[in-house]
Amino acid sequence: MKEVVVDASLAVKWVLPEPLSEEALLLAERWSEQGIRIVAPPHIHVEVANAIRKRVPREMSEEEAIEWLPRSRKDFMRGRFA
């Protein structure tokens, strides 16, 4: 089975609306359709949470960040990554 290793810069685009998020989601979908296994470092959820945290207060309020954090965690918990 083929594998692709992703980093937090791509994973953030899967959980937050930002430039190139749509393309990043399509890429993940294409990998899935092709049977390519998506893998990431075990600490990637921490890196994504940190990216969300860094947006406060510049780009989002604390309340918005709190709303996104569970979505990010859920995405990882549902097995987006192997």
C-alpha cells in the first residue's frame, strides 16, 4: 500500500477555512480514492491545535478558536490519519 506523510501545514487546511483549503481537501479525497494511506507524526494534533491558538487574537476570537479545536480533535480521532 502506498503512503503519503503529511505535516501540520496541510492538516490545518483540512480543519480551518484558509487559502487552499478546498484544494487540500480534494487532495485528501483523491488519495483516499486511490487507496493511498495518509500518515502523520503522532504529535500532529498538537501542531494543528497550536496553529489554531496562534490565530488568537489576530484572526479569530478565543470563542472561535474553542469552536474549532473540538472539530480538529474529532477529525484526528475519526482516523483521518493512520
